[in-house]
Amino acid sequence: MTKSVVVAAPRGYCAGVDRAVVTVEKALDLYGPPVYVRKQIVHNKHVVEDLEQRGAVFVEELAEVPEGATVVFSAHGVSPAVHAEAASRHLKTIDATCPLVTKVHHEAKRFASQGQQILLIGHAGHEEVEGTMGEAPEQTILVEHPDDVAGVEVEDPSRVAWLSQTTLSVDETWETVSKLREKFPLLIDPPSDDICYATQNRQSAVKQIASNADLVIVVGSKNSSNSVRLVEVALESGAKAAHRVDNAGEIDPAWLEGVERVGVTSGASVPDALVQGVLDHLQTHGFPAAVEERLTEENLTFALPPELRKDLKQRTGR
């Protein structure tokens, strides 16, 4: 039996996640701990635990932050109401919202100002969805699945636009959009696709390795939407089995029984050290060193939040 391990690329950190994590690290260096962070800065428990050890304090709501303290908003974005609450409590805010999420917020505001009903494709309860809906709550309807389209009712079918969460399944989102357009032929598209480049690239890369895989292991936390999607995409693309793990310690030995071809990838908020841990684990169980299959290069970077850049410049004099 000839065993093989293929690791997908791109995988792991995207530009928005990298920016958010570095924002918290720089804020801790600049202001000293504690620096408060509303919600998980990114959806990965290892990243959160590491930042906690450095002095970050993660809170669910701003009520838990002392008046006048420094608070970072997570990569997933917040609603205008959260910004207003922070201002009323004199909090120093650093907004680490991914610029691609901010783009969706701007689109929501623009559609709302034009009197369009917004159909937001996404998952209820996800922080990104809550933040986007907060831009125009009276005009936004959440559509979670293609099957939900039949029950969508709007005031004026001639004034309808759609937006989406940035970390969804590309294929399922287009299925939802197709059904929405059948129901509302005058449906307006956003100026550009809302699903972020990193989500699309990671889904395309896992498709490439899944078709020949007996098993695909996706490294990512259970509350990471894009990691959960990668498991679904792997199965839809022909993998005989696919499982999500936070780290190598969660791999069930039974998954490896009778398996020859393993594919490995990771969600957009996962440090590559966790992927390497999975690859090392596979080697200790008789699998060879991994071969990387690269779909495309990613060179995008985002500048740090302006509030932080300004203070860093004052500190360094540059």
C-alpha cells in the first residue's frame, strides 16, 4: 500500500486575519496589557489563547470593558450601535475589521440609502452577519440556505439587492443567488463578489486535493465558518471522508485505518504551526512527508488600522 499526503496551498492565514492578530500584538506592545478585545479577534482558539497569555482580555460585550480602556474590534466587524456604545463610554477603539468585511458594510449602507431591500446570505448568529445587519436592520433579511428562498417575502420585488457573508461556500452561495434571481428577476448584485479571495482560494485548493483523497483533514476551530465550509467542500468534491480538527491531538486513530491518500488544509485563521503538527502526526503513523499542491499565490496585505498606525508613528517618530 503506497501512502501519500498532499497539503493544499493556499491555506491558513489570510491578509485580514494576519492584520487583526498583528493589531492586537502591536497594541499590547504599544499600550501595555490589558488590551481588551470584543469577541474572538479571529475564530481560532489557539490564537486567542496565545494572545490571552500576552495580556489580551477577550470580552463578549463592551459592558465588560472599563470606561476609558483600549478595546480592539475583531476581524468580523461590528454594527454602528457598537461604535456608538464605545464612544459613549469613552473607550479608545482600534477597529481590526477585515477591509473585505468593511466593503460589505459600505455596500449595505449604499443599498439602504437607495431604498433597496437587502437580502443578506449568511449564518444567523455569526458576528460578521450581526455587524452587517446592524448597518440597516429594518431593510435587511437574512437568507441562510438555498431552501430558505421560497419563504422570503419583500415589500417591493423591484427594489431588492443581495449581499453575503465573506466566508461562505462559494457553490452554495451561487445556488442561493440563482434561486433568489428566479424569484426576484430585478435582483441587484453587489459591485463585486462578497465572498473573500482567501475563502474562494482555500475552497478551490481543497477541491483540487479532495478528488483523490481517502481522507481530508481540515485544521480549524469549530466556530470558524470558513473551516467548516472546507470540510463540506472536500466531501462534495469526492473525498471519501473529511474531518475538522483544532490540532493533531484531535485526530482519531480510526480515521487513518486502511487509508492511503490523505489531504490536509486549514482555515483562514489557522497558524501554519498547527498544520505542521498534523503533518508530523501523520508521519509518526507511517505516512510519508507531505507534498504541497499550490493552486495560486496570495500576495495581498492590508495596512494596520489607522488609529494604531498614528500612535505607532508618534511612538517611533516615523
